[in-house]
Amino acid sequence: MAFNTNEGGGDDVMSEINVTPLVDVMLVLLVVFIVTAPLLTQAVHVNLPKTAETAPPEEKEAIYISVDNTGKVFIDKAEIALESFEKELVARKNADPEIALNLNADDGVKYGTVAKVMASIERSGITKLSVLTAPAAAN
């Protein structure tokens, strides 16, 4: 520990930061967080009844809608004209009301083409849509 005794008799300003109060406050906050974190869970503990094993609900695969860099639209790797795209979606929605779509659009495709595809999806009444992207590269 270094003390400034100021033996020179001058009125020099002490430019050192005392971090002890900061460390004390941070330790108190850490202890409060550690104590209260287990209390934040909102789960109600219940003893569930034992039953016979059942099959899990059937997971339906989402349909992939792709737009390549030339503006061509694909439904599950099958090319479809943009004019008949909405009719195809309506037919698939009528066959399966719980239909889900994953939209892949190339980075170089014009925004207008993707907007038309998304508008067709909305007009067809499909509400489950995921827009897929690639993760950004770390710098």
C-alpha cells in the first residue's frame, strides 16, 4: 500500500482512483444475485401421475420455399412460376391447415422478387413462416 504523505507541503491533487469501494459494491451485488437467482424460477413442483408410454406427436416437416439469384422460385426443389405460386400455396394450405414454410432467398436476388413471394404467402393465409439466414462470420 502506498500512502501519499504530501511532505512537500504543496496542494497537489491526488490523481489515483480508489477502487476499494467499487470492489465492495460489486461483491455485494454478486452476493445478492447469487442468493436471489434460485428464487427467480417460476416453476411449480408437482408430482406427475404415472401413465403408459404414448407416441410423441408427429412432427411435420416445413416446406422450403427458395428464391435463387436469378429470381426463380422453388417449392421443395421443384421450380414453380411466380404467377402460379400463390395458387399452389392455397392448395397446400387447404390440404394441411397447419402448414409451415421456411423461406430461403439468395443474397443477390432483387428485393422486389422476395417481397412478391412473401406477399403471396400472406395472401394464401399461411401464418407459419420462417425466414432463414446464414450466421455472420466472426471478425
